[in-house]
Amino acid sequence: MDTNRDHLRIIFRELEPFPDLLEQMWHGVSSGLYETTAEWIRDGVAAGRMTVTDPDATAAVLLASLTYYRILHALIGKVPGDVSEDAFLTAWIDHAIATLCGGR
């Protein structure tokens, strides 16, 4: 995301007047990622590797939290809590494991 900083700024700041283009971008990039992640979680639940009640919502929460850090950094040069990337990723992994595996 850092290498696409200018693209992110255009997407989030300049596409509002172009809802059709924004919708196309969303379906082409973001929604595919959410659906792929939700499918991976559903497969994990079916195989007994994960304990998740709502794979779609879980995928949305995990991906939104992961991407929000980078999006804020790209748009305003700040990150949530002013935590380092390493600290953020460590906490995110701990959270994802607890969420997906019930703390196993």
C-alpha cells in the first residue's frame, strides 16, 4: 500500500463524484479480497480448524483492521495509536488467532 499511496489518495478522495467508477473499483479489488477471505474462513470452520460464528463478518473485521493502518498512513501519514508496524502486526496476528481459533 505504501507504493500505491497516490492511488489510494485518488480512490479515497477523488472518486466521490464518480460513483460508477468507485463501485467498479470496489468490486474489482476490495470485495474479491473479502469474499476470498470469508471463503477461506468458511473452509477452516468446515474442517474444524476455526471456530467462527459468521465468516463474512469475521473476514470484514480482520481485513478492515489490517488495511485501516495502511490507509491512514497513506492518507494522513499517521497510524492508529502511533504504534510501530511491527507492534501492530504482532497484535493483529494475536487477535486473528484468538478470533479464528477461539484462543487455541
